[in-house]
Amino acid sequence: MNMKRAFATATILVALASGRDAHPAAWDDARSVAMAGSYTAVARGYNSIGFNPANLGLSDRPRFQLQLLSAGSSINNNAFSLDDYTRYNGEDLSEADRRDILAMIPSEGWEFRGTVAAATLSLAAGPLVLSATGEGAATGTLPREIVELVFFGNTMGETVTAGLAEGEAVAHADINLAYGYRFGEYGWGELAVGINLKYIYGIAWFDVGRSETSLTTVSEGIDADGSVLIRSSTGGRGMGLDAGMAARVGDKWTLSAGIRDAASFIKWTAETKITEYLFTVEGLNAETAGDSTTIVSEEIERPVESFNSTLAPQVNLGAARLCGDFLISADIKLGLKEGPGVSTRPQTALGAEYKGIGFLPLRAGISHGGFHGVSTGLGFGLKLSAFHIDFAWASSGTLLPSLHDGFSLAVSSGLDFYAKDAGDPGQASRRP
């Protein structure tokens, strides 16, 4: 088989398994992306949604906020960089090339993830937030064994059975109503708790329930048969709950612990169906790859009753400290189960923001773990009185700002009003 076709085919399979670029609200806030996600103890006002609603109860919150627009997206994989794709795509691959490509794929397979999130016209009034957000996430995995079979085949006459791909995607819009309650002041500082109730409007959901193939190498090429079973829906309704606790220790430290989607469900009722794709391949080789009779496929679709799904919960732990014109923050994130946009692999992050230039805050961060591995964030903001706009870029899989294994982009804007005794909004002396 022509190796450039094989490489392109593998790329397409992963993209299909992952669905459209679709996440959690962390990716729609540019300040968070620039600080590599080290934002749990920093977020205030409507930005507390997705991190910890208890931050709304702290005394350094804004008096009033209006979000104009916030949007962000992330796309990455765990194996190949853009340079790798440019080097090999469209080329006739030598055996050495194929072995190099295979070595890049981890034992758990070639994983691909995409996230997107957006919000607009969110309102924060003291400890209360009303926010509308839209988000989605997709994840897919192509087993390493499949790539190896495509590149090198198997022993003549031997039959190999393997899973083709795994994938799940969800998109939904939420109406969030969050409240933070401050217990009061103590000798060491203040303590607050918070809750976010959300109405979830399900937009789309699909899951690869079964995906398998059987391949046999014969003298004419490769014979194979297999099937892919996908359950999907295009509409549903549900509810969700976020909760947390936060504390300010003295005037410099903030500690924050929240759980996103501590409880949730979406009942999918619109166009609920199972689609099974069946295929048979006979004598596939370089000469017959373009023959329409070589690959025979069939699609079987049947409706099913409504079903429920849940959003994967994630624990966010954060600490932040004001150091003159600098704000230093650290986070630990841990998904309690795997799901689109959420990983059970712990992620740690460290970020900093410099506010010494008043109207031009500068931000940077680094994280490790989770799905992204090593990630670096960079960004800046513009503050003109109450108005602000923020920009951010983050790369994954490298310490250097580049596309590498993937990237994230975000832009946010809004109006922030603080109480008169909260100090100059450009200074870091009173609040994060």
C-alpha cells in the first residue's frame, strides 16, 4: 500500500473518531490560558464559573461585572507535532520513516482531543452570577496496533483482530446561576463557600460503543472486515452542580478548592439512534486501493429510546499569592473519570501575572501532566478604566511557544467595577 495514503488515512481516522473540535469553560478565559490553567484561586466574578463558585464569596470580588465576549479553543494530540506532519505527509515513506512514526505513538495509542468554549453577556453582582456558556469537547484514540498493521502488515496467512478506534464527543449550552457565601472574618482571614446550579441544554452527543476489525494478509494484499457502532443524539436536557470552598489568608494569600460537575445528567431525547458501519475489504494493495470494488461498506441505522449521560467531574485545587506587582498562582487539577475535556491524569500548573505597567498586565505559565503533558502559556491584557480585553496563546508538548503537539487560543473582554475602597484596578496590592 502507498505509504503516504496510509499516513493520511490514519490521520483521518483519528479526526473522525474525535469528532469536531469541541470544553470546559477554562478554555474560554484568556487570563486562565495565558497562566497555563493556574487560575482556581485567581478567578473572580463570572470567571469563577468552571473553577470554583466559592470565590464569589470573597471580599475582593468585583462589585459588578459584565462580560462582553469570551471564546477559546484547544486542539492537540499525544504523538505528533506540526513539524512531524509537515515532514511526512504527502511523502512515500521509507521503512525507516515508518518505524520513526510508529515510535512516536505511545503504547496507549494515538490520542486526539479538541475543545471549544464561549460565553457572552454574563453578569456578576457581588456574590451572585448569571451566566450563559457554550462548550464542547471531543476525544478519540487510534490504537498503536492499527498503525503498525497499516505500515508493516502481518505474517502471511495470519489473522489479527484489533479495535479500530475509540471516541466520544459532547456539546452543550448552560445557564449558570452561582452564589458565594462568606461566613465572615476571622483572625487569620475569611472563609467562603459557593455553589453553581446549571441548566444544561444538550446540543449533540456521540460515543463509539464498539469498533473492531479483523485483518488477514494474503498473497493479493490484505483482506479485512469490521464494524463501528456509534450511539448519538442531537438534543437533550439536564442539570449540573459545581461546588467549592475558598479562603483568603491575610491580604496576600488565596486558597481555593472546587469540584466542577460534582453531579450532572443530560437526558438525550432528540434523534437518539445507533448507527452501525460494516465494511469488507478484499485484496487491498497499492494497485487496488482506488478500485471501488475492493472495499464494500454498509450503514445500518436504527432509532433507540432516550438515554442519559453525565459530564466528567473535575477537582480544582489552587493557591495564589500577591507579591508586590506580581501575582503568583499554582493549581492541581484531577478528573474523577475520563471524559471529553477531562483527564484522570493529574495536572499541575504554575503561573504569574505582572501588573507593574498598569494598563498592560503581562502573563505566563507552565503546566505538566493531564492530557497535554508539558504546556506553556503566554498572554497580555489591555485595561482602559473599567474595560478590559485579554489575549492568550498556549502550546502543548513543549516548553517553547510553538504549535508542536497542539495549541490553545483565547480572547476575553468585559467591564469590571470594584468598590471604591478596593484600590486602583491596575494595582496588585489588594486583589488577584
